[in-house]
Amino acid sequence: MENTLWYKSEARVFAEALPLGNGSLGAMVYGKTDIEKISFNHDTFWSGKPSKYAPENNAYEAYMEAQKLMLQGDRRGAEITLEQNFTGPSSQSYLPLGNLYIKCKTSAKPTEYYRELDMEEGVVKVQYKEDGICFRREYFISYPDKCFVVRIISDKPCDYVITMDSQVKHSIVAADDRLIMQGEAPTKLSPFYQNDKIVEYDGDGVKFASVVSVTCDGNFSVNNEKIFIENSMEACIFLCAETSFINFRTMPTKDCLSPCMQNINSAIKKGYTDIYNSHIRDFSKYYNRVKVDFGFTSSKKCTDERLRAEDKSEDLGLVELLFNFGRYLVIASSREGSQATNLQGIWNEELHAPWSSNYTVNINTEMNYWPVLMCNLAEMNLPIVELVKKISVTGADVARIFYNAKGFCAHHNIDLWGHATAVGKGEDGCMCYAYWNVSAGWLCRHLWEHYEYTLDKKFLMETAYPLMKGAAEFFLSILVEDNGRYIITPSTSPENFYYYKNSKLALAKYITMSQAIVMDLFENICKAADILSIDDEFTAEIQEKLSKLNTYSIGSEGQLLEFDEEFPEYDVHHRHHSHLYGLYPGESITVNSTPELAEACRVTLNRRGDESNGWSIAWRVILWAKLKDGNRALKLIKNHLRFVEGSNGKISYDSDGGTYPNMFDAHPPFQIDGNFGVCAGIAQMFLQCEDGKICILPALPDEFINGSVSGLKAKGNVSVDIEWYNGKLTSCILESPVEQTVNISMPNGEVTVFLPANQKVQVML
């Protein structure tokens, strides 16, 4: 199994460095030989502070006026009204915490350099020779011990100097045997796309503390904001970091230095070996739940050389590597107790990060969690559940103030503080992204699927159903009856436009995606209510409205329509595929149950084409897999694997997507959603759940002649092991923790199978 990324040279830039993480603390390791650089993030280190929402220029009145204008046919007037009177300030930004530097006092040019990320263990390793000395380093971040650790071994005694710095306001002091860096986040920070780069502090921002200490077999001392290690053949460096963040409603005043001190004292007492072993046990138990072998011989070339190759068909082991890297990133960035993964997971080096490295919830945040449940990592799904809980509070204020509605809602940007209003602040053209009020409905799909994959009825009753109900109450409040059908009006299709009377508009009477999300949520509420034996006025209203929702229409070329009418398209190749929500991640369109709509999706995807940015390619991989076209899905995976130079990773925003040397998705620039999305897409080629069936090898590419996957999860908490030979299924083994009967669809037919609890069952026709 392809478990290792490896390189013959040190990283020059972020897009070549290797990621480590324990969900909360993230690090990018460069592997430099002269002055090593490790950049750090903490998942709760953001700009801003808690705040209350205030109406934007009589926002509710503007909303009602825009709705009235839209229903009267004045689309342009409706758009101007919302743009100028409904949109507000941007969300806050995810920030870099600081950097750790390790200077080695040698001067010769390194030779025999080797750098790797062992994904099975969650460890970065570096080895080289310099001045006749062989150096070895190991780096990891422990979840059990809340600590970053690096061990440096040399076969001759060496000297090192350790320093820290940060891009935010900070101070560093030497205290006894350690360095302590403390700082604070700005409470006002302009987005990267604004010309004026505002950074303002008022003392109320999130504080952080980062503590570094060492053990070694030589001597060390601490002074002048540096740690000096002398005459050492083995040294271990420990770093712990915490912030003052308490929760999204409370001023961030928690003591963050004391827990750092406690964690680092504990780490030093336990020692390297114990921390290392407990880390390996913790990380590997999740990573090894799934094993894949796509039948390709591993290349002897290093990772960046493999990516540079023009013809990816010569090295399809890269697909296996890409899949495993996605699973690795899940475990490293989303753990119980951590925040949900943002646009860059937990790895960001820029003060003014691209798109603020926030939660963009018109696709990107949701895509981050697409592989989690299928890849048998249900524990890692909990942070997105907590994100929905957050907006159920802040979004309730937004629903009430901006819409005079019950329940809760959010728009297309969320941050650490639960930002839920429409951003844009009146900028010309901001409607295309700002006014999109159905994200809570989409996020609730992750709650429902958490139940479907785990069968945790207590979770459904106490967490998922109440949150789903709150999101649905908002939609019930704003649905409008139009010609006997219920619609969300006005609406936008994320970040897209259409032409109407020689004008480029974003706002429409209704759009396919919003209708599909509402339908999806209402259907899942009905299923949940049936499981929980709930029958009340709320469920009756859901059923009544569900029967009259306006959803799908097919255009003159056989395509699925995106807007309420067939308007001239602004960009037929647009990166979003929002109107295909019902195909994936929704379930209202399938090849077998709705063949006409599935064919309309196929036409739509052909019109969109195969060239786009990172996460868009990843979504197309899954959509083609859902259409049972594994060959087209694989073609797009190869597009995703196009090499993009790491040196351009921080400055290019306008090229097609691809993959950086460190395997990060080149959106461009880096966004982690493409990594997670393509991981999910690869899994969907081997296993799907639709129409009440577990589908085995539904989209196997012709080039995947022999192979196996084990440990994937199907809905119903069913573990699935699959083997195939010469393109034909040879083994399918299922196991369930509970007794149940499941329907299986295989390439050569369908069968109903009884699964006793905790027994492996071989299923073949």
C-alpha cells in the first residue's frame, strides 16, 4: 500500500513542506539542513472576537422588498436592493501562530538527502550527511500528549540553536530551561483581496502561548530568546501551544500558559520513546482501518518526480497515494474536541490567508468531510457536528433579525465565532456569493449521514434531529407559494451568473440547488421522524410542503437547468456544479431510480467539461462515479494529479487545478477541499450507497484490472472488503456490529443478505 511521500531535497516553500497535525495543533515541516523551519497553527487561533448581529440597513425590509420585486419580474431591482441593503462585513480569518527554527552549526553542503512523510505513523523523517556527520530527524504531533516533538540524532556530537517567531503581536522570554512565546490575534484583519492590509489590535483578541523545551545527551542553556544545545548526539525538542479561546460566545480570556506548561512538563517526564509509541498506536489505529491495493507496482521515483510525469497512466499507484493522503489529512486535521477543518485544513502560513482560510460552506467545508464516514473515521466527523451546533445559535439571531423567521440559517461564510450573515458589504457583484442562505440545510446532511453510517440512535434523537428541525423551521418560514409550488425566493446559485435582458445577474426567482437542499432536508427529517416515532404538527407540515416543492427541470439541450428558467449561461464551464446537488451529495437523482434526470446530469457535466480548479475537479470525479462512469472519473483524477510547481503555490490564483509537490491540492492556490473530495471520489468508484442498496464496484475503471479494498464503511455501519481480478468481482465480505438484512447490488446482479452481528459474511451471486 502506498503510504509514503518522499523527496530528495528539502522544501523551499509551503507547498513543498510536509504536514503534521493532531486536529488542533498543525505543523508544516520543511526539512531544511542549515536552519530548519517548522511553521505552526492552532485551530482556535483566529482574528476577531465574539459579537452580536445588528441589522444591515433595515435588512428584513430589504429582503421583503427584493422578494416582492422578484415575484413581480424585476430581477435587477431585486438584486440591487439586496446587494446594497442586506450584505455586511466579512468573516474573520484563520491565522498562523508562529515558527520554530533549528540551526545546526555545520557549513558543508548536505549529501544523501532523504525526506519522507510516513502516513501510516503520522511521522516526518529526514536524513542526510554533512561535514562527514550523518543526521537523522523524526517529527510528529501527538494527540494523546498534545505535543509536537522532534528528535535529532547525529553520529558525532553537534551544536544547535533554537529560536521562535510569529507574524502577530508577540513576545518571547527565556524561563529556566525553556522558551516561552506569547502573543495575541488582531481583532480586525482585512481579507487578502483588499488593497489596504489592515491589522488592528485592541487587546480583546485570542491570546496564545507556545512553550519549547529540550532534552539532550549534551549540554543546553536558555538565554537571549534562544535555546543553545552543545556537544549533543541526541536531542529532543518539545513544543506545546494553547490559546485563550473558550467558546464562540465568550470573550477569549482563558489562561493558555498554564496548560502549555503542564503539557510540556508531562511530555518531558514521559520521554521521547513513550510519547512516540503512544502517538503511533493512536494514529495508526485510525489509518489502518482501511487498506487498499489497486494492483500497481510502486514507483521507485520520489513523489515530486512521479507527479512531474506527463502520462499518469504509467504510474497509477499515484491514485492509491492520493487516496491514502486524503485519509491521512482527515486524521491529522479533524479530531474529537478540535474545530472543523477550514479551507486549508489546519495549515496556513499567511497572515492574510487566501479567502481568510475560513469556512466556505457553499461547497468547500462540506467537501472536507465527504470521505470521513466512508473511510471508517466517524470520530473525525464530530467537529463538523459542533460547527452546526454553533451556527444553530448564531444563525438563530440571523434568521430572526434578517428574515423574521424561526429556526436558524447561515450564508456562505462561517468562522470561529459562528459568523452567519451575508458578507459582501454592498460591493458591486457580491450577490453571486453573498446571498446564499441554505448552507445550514446542506450541513445538516452531515448530521443525517452520521446517523446512517453509525446507527447511533441516541445521536439522532439528541443531536441530529433537533438541529435538522431548526434548519427546517427556517425554510418553512421563508418558503413562498408560487403557482401551486413552494420556492425559496429570491435565490442564487453559488458564485454563478446568467444573462437576463442584456444584464449579468446572480439573483433568480429560485434555483435548483436551493430547492434540492430543502427537499433533501425535508426527506431526511421524515426518515428520522419515522425512526424516532415522531408524528406531530411539525412533521405534518414538512410532509405537506415536501409534496409541493419545485425542484428539477430539463433544458433544450437535455441539461439539468440551474436557474428557474433556461437563461443564456454566463460560463458554461463554471467551477460550481450546484444544480447537481441531487446527484451528489444528495440522493434524489440516481441512474436507476431517475434515469432521465441522471442523463440530464451527464449532459450537464459534458457541457461543463473536464478542466477546472482543484475542488471542482474533485466534485466532478464523484459525480461521474455516481453516473457509473469509472473511466471518466479516473480521467479527472489524472487531471487532479497534474504537477504544479511549489514555488508558485503562494502567488498563482488563475491557473487550472493540480497537485503541489507535497500532494496538497492546487486550487489554486492551496485549498484542502480538493484533497478530501478526490479521496471521497476514489472511494465512490468501489462502494456506493443509494436507493437503499450497498453497491459494490459501481464505477471500476478499466485500467484498475486487479485489486482490493478493505475496511470501507457502507451505510448501516457495514464494513466492506472487496477484491477483483481481471476487472471482475472475486470477493465481497460484509460485517455488521448489529444483526440486519441488507440489499447488495453487484456488477452481475442484486441479492438480499442477512448479516448476523459481528460475523463476516462472504457475498457472491
